[in-house]
Amino acid sequence: MFAEDTDARNINAKKISNSRDIKDLGPNARVVAIPDTDAAQRVMARIGCDPAGIRLMRDKAVFRTIMLENISPKAANLVKQTFLAKGGEAAIARGSADLSISATDVLICATLKQYRLAIAALKLQPWGLPGLAGAIEEALEASFTAMNRERHYVWSDRELKIKPGRTLVMGILNVTPDSFSDGGMFLTPDAALAQAEKMIAEGADIIDIGAESTRPYGAQPISAEVEMERLLPALAKIAANCPVPISVDTYKSKVAEEALKAGAHIINDVWGLQKDPGMADVATRFGVPVVVMHNQCGTNYERDIMSHILEFLRRSLDIGIAAGMDRDRFIIDPGIGFGKTGAQNLKVLSRLEELQSLGLPVLLGTSRKRFIGEILDAAVNDRVEGTAATVALGIVKGANIVRVHDVKAMVRVCRMIDAMLGGDKED
């Protein structure tokens, strides 16, 4: 009896699955992710929408939330009213309505079309609203720029492309005796060259050479002279023999200048141009890309941590631009593991997409770091799976470059995530 019932159920299921008339199965509702207008266009085309209709509707399918900080209640009320009038929404503090507070944050929730209508209306208003409209517009446009813009850096001897759909891998090469993971392993130029060649063979797009440990716990500062003694011989040998761009991990302008003369192509500054006043001038004179990383002494944040990070990075951009740097030369780094507790690192990783507000490429450096070891109870050289998890999440949330020790494994993670994220575009 049981076998007969099973056969009957299988036959019925087959009839249903083969039926052309599936209206009795219900609407099969599902949530669809639409990050930008290109995705909206693809989804509507699959439905069979008229091309003219797609052009009219695609801005209505893209939704964004934008935070404005420290806005006067009067301005906040007007922003809210404007977005409500256009079909959107804005959340403000309770005391804004009766002006009983001095300032409020504003969380705007709207489609792309509603933003365009509201921004146009705000630009016609007094009381500083045109400035707010400009800030909203800048953040909105930057989020699309970060996702979709290609950047092409060209030097006399090599080039580098940062483009959507292909995550770059930066291989870490420490010519230091005291780095937390591989200190003392690559001190001689020959050992450094061999490691660089190995990482390039495994798929590294950039080699990042550092001669001073900047780990947050226990690292001993060294002079620029000692740093250059360690760095320059290895750098010269690698530059002469390796085809990929070379980044120099330093916050000292003197070291950066000599490294660029010796063949480096990128400055990676863990203090984001804010430690050494001469660094921005060096970057400007050589016209090179600069990684500006968030950093601070201690782990206390008075406001939301992402607010602090973005404020710091904007200050770095202002410093560089004031010195003459092109904005397209900046790459931003949230500074995982620097001035942050383990819990704060996790919070930043979970909200990494907020960095798209600056519209710049994002570098993520999580490789083998302490918070991974604390979560997995794993030694420094046993954190490849934990690193892979952070790399995968980082790419999903907008990272363009990942800085890693385990190049071969992380290249594979990157290529797999890139393929999955690009799957929806293959129609």
C-alpha cells in the first residue's frame, strides 16, 4: 500500500510540474535585489516590458537610504516634507517637530526617481537646503560610481585596472623582523624577490612591501633611515624583475619618496596622509595612487563608528586634494584591526557598503588578523578559512582590492565570488 501511494504521489507531482497551466500554484512571490538601474533594466526586460516603459520605470525600482548628520531641526523638517511630497520618507528625531532640540540626524528612504525630484525641489529652497541637496546628490551619485566605474592607472612600465566584476588581490610582503604573521621570513632581497614571484605566480595583481610593522599591539616604531635600509634593496630587486605594480606600505613621506624613486607605484599610508604632513606633497609630485586608511589611537568612538571612519577618510581626501592630488588617485581602506576592537571590526565589515558614499575604490585588509583568531580560536598561520570568509563578505559589500597573505587561496575565493556576483548579468 505504501509503495502504491508513493507512486501515485510521484505521478501527480510530475503532472503538475509538466503542466503549462500553473495558475493554481499561486503567484510564487519573491524578493528581488535591484542595486542599480542596470539591474532594474535586466529584470524588466526578462518580464517582457516595453523598452520605453523600462526607461520610465527603472529609476522607480532602485531604492537607497541616505543618512544626513547633525542637521538643524528646521532644515530637517523641510527635508522630510519635501521627500514626503515626492513619495519618499525621511526619519528625524522626535524633538525636531517642535524645535526642542538643537540638531538631528536624518534618514532618507526613497527611490532614485524620488531622490531626483526631491533634490531638484530642495535646490530651490532657502535656509541652507541647496547645500543639503548637493550633499544628498553627491552621496547618491557616489554610490553608483563606486559600484560601476572603472579606473585605469598607467605608469611607464606597467598598468593597473580597477573595474567592476574583478576583485584585485594585493599580496603582502613584509621585509620586517617583527610583523605579526611572517616577520623575519623575507629580510634579504633574494628571499623577498622569491616570495614576490611566488605570489605573482599564484595570481597577485599588486605586491605590497612593508619594512615597518604597524600591528596595533607591541610594534616598535623605527626611523625612516632604518625603514629604508630594510625596504630599498628588496624593492629595487622586485621592481626590476616583477611585472605587477608595487605598493609601499609606509606613513613616512621621506620613505615614500625614496621608494617611488626606486620603482614603487602606489603609496599605502596606514594614517591616511594625516601622520606626516609631507606625504600628500610626495603623492602629488609623483602623481601616484594612494591608499588612505582609517586609523586612530584607542578604540573609543563617541558617535557611530562608520560616521567616524567616513569623516576621517573625507579629511584625508581634503588634505590630498588641497595638495594637488587628483581625486581619482585615492583608494580608501576602513582600517580593519587598527583602532578597533574585535566587535568593532565585525561591525565595520557588516556595514562596509557604506564606504560607497565616497565613490572610490575600497581596499580591505583582514588577512590573519587578531579578531579572526579570537573568533575561531586559531593561531596566526591557521586563519585561512576565517580570512576567506571576510574576503567573500567584503567583496559582496563592495571591496575592490583585498590585501592578503595567502594569495593562492584568496585568488580562488575572489574569482568564485566575482563569478557569482556577475551571474545575473549573463542573460
